[in-house]
Amino acid sequence: MGIRLPCMIAHAKQVLKLQPLGTRNQSDVPKGHVAVYVGEMQRKRFLVPITFLNHPSFQKLLLRAEEEYGFEHPMGGLTIPCREETFIDLTTQLRE
């Protein structure tokens, strides 16, 4: 699996339209998607289809975000406290 990981990450970044924080705004979010910020220390912005929000694995991440930040995170956006690689792995699996 370690050999396949770099390929999966590259594909996921392309599919999820990885964008650095602060370079985009809400008007850049296409219909049917939501912007989320991912990372434990430095956060990156991802656009994910809203259909992911109903998936049990993604809901676990949302629950973790709620437990850590509540509903009033100082950053203002939906922030998911997990490693970027973990998030990319999960969303890649959801797309397959």
C-alpha cells in the first residue's frame, strides 16, 4: 500500500482541487460542493461533493470536528482536525 500512496495522493489532490488557504473565497465553491479546511497544524482547503457529508466515514470526521471545535470555530469555515493524508485517503475511497 505504501507504494500506491503517492499515486493516490496525486490523484486525490487533482480531483479534490486542492487550494492553499486564503487564495479562494466562497464564491469559488461550485454548486454541489462544500469547502473544508483540513490539517492538524497547517490547514489546506479542499472542495468536496456534498454527497460525502452523508457517508458514515465522513460523518465520523465531522463528529470529531464538532467535538474539537464546536459550532463556532474561530477560522469561520468547516475545519476537520485530521492529517491531510488521512483525509485524502478517505475521500479517494469515497470516490471509487
